[in-house]
Amino acid sequence: MNDMIGFDNETYLRKQTEEIMKRVQGEESKLYLEFGGKIIFDYHASRVLPGFDPNVKMRLLHKLKDNADLILCIYAGDIERRKVRADFGITYDADAMKLIDDLRLSGVNITGVVITRFQNQPAVNIFKNKLERRGICVYTHTHTKGYPSDVDRIVSDEGYGANAYIKTERPLVIVTAPGPGSGKLATCLSQMYHDYRNGIK
């Protein structure tokens, strides 16, 4: 039997950090990085990639933290329907809270939480209040009018421009979520629209 490890975590960390930081152009510009998959306890990846550390993404975040702001997205419908994360059997809102705690314990601060496709749902407002009581900045984005086909409306003050702008200070902005379909890409595009209007490259 071959004992060679299929995934080299140290090489991954070194190369990812180098390549990401190469793309950061300085304080006058922003690089938005959508950080998909599970941040911690990614046992699916460790099953399909022998040698993969289930927490290597958290280690990568830790390496980038001094140059990065972090935005966490969560879809309002997942909170309202009490969607459960299959691997741990906990709801997405509980998972978001746990992720925030785990990030803080690792020294990674959350710049803000974005609740996407927000419709003022009572359960979502309870979650929002819970976050705010913990000193976390919470932003809400409603459904973008005309999405995905009416580009002129989407890329206007009526579309992305109607979303709250998340003020970030560092050149790298990492956008992540507790699960798929949380609105990470839409949040990146919305931020880029506001940045463009504000003269940020």
C-alpha cells in the first residue's frame, strides 16, 4: 500500500497566500474573494482528498487576516425555514453563530453579516437582533430587482445600488457563508457597484 499523502496542506497554504496577496493591488483598490465550501470541519473534502486538513481553510484565513476584512452572508429563507446543515444537524443560523465564535477564537474578526433576500421575516429579525446584541454589524439586502436578466436595472441605483454598502478598510475582502446559495457572489457584485460609484478600483 502506498503511504504517500495526496494533499499537501503546507504547500496549499503557501501557494494560496502568495497568489491571493499578488492580486491585492494596495489600499486604493479592493480585491473581493468569494470563499466557498466549509471553513472548518470540511470532512467531505478530507474524504475525497487524502491528507486534506478539514480546518486548512481556517488556517488560510488566519494567514490573511491582517490584510483582510471578512463578510459573512446568510440567506434569509434558510433562517426562516430553519434549514439544517446535514453533517452536524444544526440550523444554518446556529451554524453562522458558531462560525463567528470559531473565527473570533482564531483571531479573525467579522466586519459584518449580510442577510440576503431579506423580507422582514419575524424569525430573521430575531436572528438579526441576536447578532446586534453581540456587537456584530448586520446589513440586509433585499431581492435585486430584475435579477438575473435585466442588466440595466441590476447595475443601477434601483438594483445593486439599493443594497446597503458594507464599509471595509482593508484591501482584501473575503466573502463567505455557512452554506451554498447564501448570496456571496451577489454581495461581491453589490459591493463592487458601490465601490465603482465611490471611485474605488
